[in-house]
Amino acid sequence: MVTGHPNLSSGRPLVVTTWLSPGLPLGLFQAITDHLGEALAVRTELTVESKISGPLKPEDDRFTLGSTDVGFLCPPAYVWLRTPPVDSVRLVPLAPVHDDPRNDGRPVYFSDIVVRHDAPFDRFDDLAGARFGYNDSSSLSGHLSVLSRLAEDGLDPHFFGTFERVGGHRDALERILDGRLDAAAIDANVWRTWKADNPRSARGLRSTDALGPHPVQPVVVRTELADVLLEPIGAALSAPSLIERTRPYGVVGFAPIADADFDVVAAKARLLAGSAAATPA
């Protein structure tokens, strides 16, 4: 049993929150949460925050508020949470490896640019004037990566006809399918699972380009619990028995990851902060 902190010895469950469902299957995070409970010999409780990909504002920081102990979230939120004066989380030094062959066994992922199958777009540069959707402003795959790609060419979201928040990757896919959007940058792992869940609808869409690789969404621990949780959680994530639980959801391992792997995300965020590229059309 993990001890050494009042929250973990008072009978209170270890609260795990995912900001990544329903894009990624909830079953994935339930499998990991159940495994952590067994490995650490503590009660666990999984909660879901589906409105954003991770906190970027103090009022959304469930770690500082004390309502979440362990989290799965998007890299821009991790960068914000680890940066003083916030500094409310610590990185678990292992992160998921998804079964996308482009990952080559690394804890990375891609953004696939998805359009209708009959759309006249063959690469990102063809999307001038298109109706482009993004899931939310905390997202690396759907938002920050797109703004960064535009900035590399000296462009901003006015390159698109519209650039609108739609709430989630799966929402964006449905809007492309029914013609309300022309394109979106979709987390490659969400795109793959959505296609598996919706094989008939998937025939109406295609990926025309890709952005990345990006450092994968990390696992984090509330700072005040880091001394007692980081090592046992790292050991639990490295257990072969966990992979049997996560493989059905496309996670085939956990690989080492470090703060420095997210420096590229922090650099993109700093570059775009206050720039024209950061302002939706």
C-alpha cells in the first residue's frame, strides 16, 4: 500500500482524471486506473473532464484545487501546469506508446488532417479558404499544431475561411462528414479508433496530410503527492500485465519521457502567445 501522505492513508480514493475522453476510449483510462489501484493497493476513482483537453486557467486546475491526484491531459496543459507560479503537477517518467506504425515505439503521436473523401484537398496548403474546425484551445493535435504550422509560413487563421472551435475531435469528424466543416486536425489515435467504431462512415473521409510527431499526452501527478506516487506509478506502468489491458485500446507499451520532451510545446506556445496566429478568425 502507498502511504506517506494523509490523502493516501485516510481511506480517500486516489482520484484519477482524464481530459482525453471521449476522443480516446474511456475504457483505456479505466483499465489504467484499475491497474494502478491494484498495484498501489489503494482505492481509485476515475473522473472525466470532456469539455477541454486540459486546464489552462486557474479555475480549471483540479490539481491545485486538490480534487485530482493523477491526470491524463494534453501537452499544452501540462506545460502550463508545470510552469511557476502554477507548478501543480509532476511528470510520470513513462508515457503511452500507441500502435500507430509512424510512432516507431516512441511516446509520440500525430495530427492527421481529415477531409471528406471527395474534397479537392490533397495537402495542408490546399486548405486556403476552407472551413476548418478545432476541438479546443488546450489541444496540441487539433489547435496548437495547426497554429504553429500556419506561423511557419507567415500565416494566421485568416488563411482559412473560418476557424472554429467545435468541442471535440469526434465532433469535428461528424461535422466534416455532414458537410458543416471542410477539414480538421485530428489526433491520429482518435482518428484510428473512430474509423474502427464507424467503418461505414469512415469511407466518406480521408486523411490528406499530417502534422507531427508531437510528444504524447503525459501522465501527471499532483505536486504535493509526487514524492510518494511518482516511483510506484512508474513501476506500475512498466508492468507487462498492464499492456494486456491496454492493447485492445491501441496502447502497446509505456516508454520513458522527460520534461525536456515538452520543451518544443512550450516554445510553440511562447511563439504564438499574443501573436495574430493565436487569434481565431
